[in-house]
Amino acid sequence: MLTRSRLPGAQATLCATLLLGITLPALAGSGVRPPRPAPELTSPRPTTDPDDEFSTASDNRPKTSDPLEVLNRGIFAFNHQVYRFLLRPLARATEAVIPKPVLTRIGYVFDNFETPVRVVSSLLQANFSRAGKETGKLLINSTVGLGGLMRPSDHFACLADVPDEDVGQAFGKWGIPQGPYVVLPILGPSSLRDLPGKAADSALNPTIWVGSNAVRYSLTGTRNVLLNPGRIKAYDLARDGALDQYLAIRESYLSYRAEAVRR
């Protein structure tokens, strides 16, 4: 197995080859200089979990816009009952029936499928370096990693811990404000900016490109079942001990999104 300590020279050579081979053709003839590494790749990682959409990272966001609060609270109350009586029991059953290593490996495969979302989002931000890294991860994990069941890319310093990207984050980088906070039935927190971003993310996800409806719905359902335990845990963590659970979830989500745009 490759390790960072045993093959530092080989890792550096491979990373350089992947990044140059992927990003330089995109830059050739455009007059654009290869960008410097993004600050978030060289600065210490935040103490909160950047992959937790209910993370409570602090920021200097402007005052929250929530003109639909009355409607949002109603949908939030409905969602809470769905989570309580349907999704939380489903999460417990999933973890009880499917061994954690199996859940992890299947999750890797779906994460590999979603590479186009992260690549396109990076390109929309003119972050060719990050797009190149995502493409390099896809190539390595799809071949050496047997279709994404394993993550050999994690053993290469230049490809490990690449921040997630989505189209909503690209909109934020363009300077588009969050807009009003929105709570969606079942899906939960979002914002006026993230709604079209979520739609674009779905369109870029190869699992919906499958021609057969049965296969497409099976893939989507499997993905949601696998992600459900983590989402329920994050939801419970964000609202735990809060006097107003609606406000706790809202502020945690908006803080997470603001931090994701800055990364």
C-alpha cells in the first residue's frame, strides 16, 4: 500500500503530472496564469466539520433574511415529525443491518460518481487547480480504487482533503447573496441562492443520466438511504439543547454555507 512516508518523491511526481496534464490544456491560449493555491489549502482547517451541513462555524454574515419565517417554521415542524417517526428509525435500521465498512465503501462509490459536480463548480470559479485535483482523484479512484470502492487518492498529499464544491458555492463566489432562507419539505434548509444550485447539482450527477427509470430511482434511493444516518446525526447535534430549534438549525446551516463559500 502506498504511504506518504515511503514514496514522497513518487507522490510529488504523480501529483505534478496529473495537475499539469489536466489544468494546463485548459489554460493554454487563454492568457490566464495558473492560479496560486487557494488559501484554504494552506491554512489550518476549521475546528468544525466542513462536511457537516449543520456545522456551527462562526462568521461575519449580514443579518439573516427570513421573510418566510412563519411558513418555514410550519415546514420545519412537519419535517421534524418525518425525521422522528420515519427517517430516524430508518437510519437506525440501516446501521444495524449494514456493516459500517460496507456503508463506507458504497458511500465512496457515490462520492466518486459526484465528481462532475465538484469539477464544474471549480471551473465556474476559475479554480483550475482544484478542478484538476478532482479529476486526478476520479482517475485514480476509478482505476486503482476499483470504481471508487477504495480511495487510494487519500495517500497522496496533493489529492487528500480537497474541499467539497457545489454550484451554490460557485454562485456565492460570484458575489450572489444567500437571499431569503427557505425550508424545503423533507429536504430541509436551503436559501434562494442554493435552490438553483441544488437543481444544477442534480443535473450534473451522473446517477440521473441513466436511461432506465428503475435503475435511476434505485441509485437515488440507495444514495439517500446511505446518507440518511449522517444527516440525522447532524440534525440532532445542531438542535441539541437549543431553546429554539428552528433558529438553531437556520443559523447553523447559513454559517456552514458561508464558510463553504470562503473555503
